Amino acid sequence: MNEWPTNRLGSLPIVRAGMEDSAEAFIRLALERRGAGGRPFYSTSANGQVIALCEHDANFRSMTRQADQIHADGMSVVIFSKLSSAEPLPERVATTDLVHAVAERAAEAGVSFYFLGASEEVNARAVENMSKAYPGLRFAGRRNGYFDRAEEEAVVQAINAAAPDILWIGFGVPLEQQFVVRNINKLHNVGLIKTSGGLFDFLAGSKRRAPHWMQRMGLEWLYRMILEPRRLTARYLTSNPVALYAMLRHSLRAFSASR
């Protein structure tokens, strides 16, 4: 989003935007692009895992930097910006919160959603729960994420036929970034794309958010690790030190150069 400057965190330019501004801009951008054809606006997010992947995987770094906007979806990223920049990021813009801020406005503005990803059961329940929570919110369509590359062209065609204003893609990192890069120029009937990680699991109720006090203190990662120790402990132990190194190496260098 060109109206906001960025902070360099690791090797990524993270947009200096808050939750409310971001949600309002999603609606405006989606409406501006409705029926215009061409490449949709592409928004993604970065947390410690993403910054660590970008540090040692040049391919993934290149894919991530193709986004028009990268939000800080990790409290560690926001905290580090406060320590390393005279103009820090204002707040964490977690996709699990952003979807609600956007949905509230979308229901009033007539902006449509499309949910792509997760299992059939989770996807359907996520749509159902959001429709109940936001009367008037219109879903142009939905589809689970269980398809192979041979089916991908048909999936893209179905999305274009549905012509959603905002396409939320929840395949997880790095599959969702790979899908977007392969297909963004084909998704000409979509206004805006937002990569969403495990968003649909939270909307469906199959996974729980951390208590608000833990979110405020930047401890949601700890809550998730307690709930899923086998899956997340190794990830955090390997990715967090790399992310910290990347932010120290790149971000502080950029900060020093600007002074």
C-alpha cells in the first residue's frame, strides 16, 4: 500500500500500518479493482517463521517480496521495530484479527469474500460462522485446499467465475505464497488476495486463540506451543533464533544508515 511507508525487518519491507487503516484500505482497494481485470492487489504477512525462511531461502524471499504489502503478523516483529527504529510499527496486524475488521466493513459495503484452503469441513464451518457473525457479508464462493497441481487451473477458473472482491488463501507457508506467485496474473477477476495461514481453523473453532492478555504481551506463540508441542516446539526453536539474527543483521544496519 503506497500510502504507508515501510520498516525493514530482516530482509522484508514491513508496512507501517495499523489494523483499522488496513481494514479500511482493503475495502477501498477491493472496490476500486472490481471488474477492472488485471493483476489483483496482493497482501501477505510476516512473523518470525517467515523472516527466518526468507533469511536462508532466496526463492521464498523472492516470492514474499513480490507482495504489494507485508503486514507484521508477529508480536516479536513489532517489538523489534520499537527497539530498532525511530518510527516503529504501530501494532501487530494479525490475519486472525484483520479478517474480522475487514468483514465488518465488507458486510456494509457489499464486498464479497472467497475462502480457499483447509479441509472441506473446516472451510465450510469457517464460512458458516463468519456469515452468522456478520449478517450481510457475501461469500462469492469457497473451496477446500485439497487439490493437486493438475486441478489448479480449474480452481483458478472457478475463482474467476465467482469474481470475489477479496480472496483469502489459507494453505500455510510456503504453499500459499507459491500458489499466489504461480497464479496471480491469471486471477484477473479478483480484487485483492490475502494469504492467511491457518486462519480458517480459528474461524471454524477447531483451534483456539490465546487469551487476550497473552496476545497483548506477545505470548500467543507460547500458548500455541503449549497446545501443539509436537508440531510447534521444533519450529520455534529453529526459526526464532534465525529470525532474531536476520532482524539484527539487516534491520539495525538499515537503521544506522538512516541516522
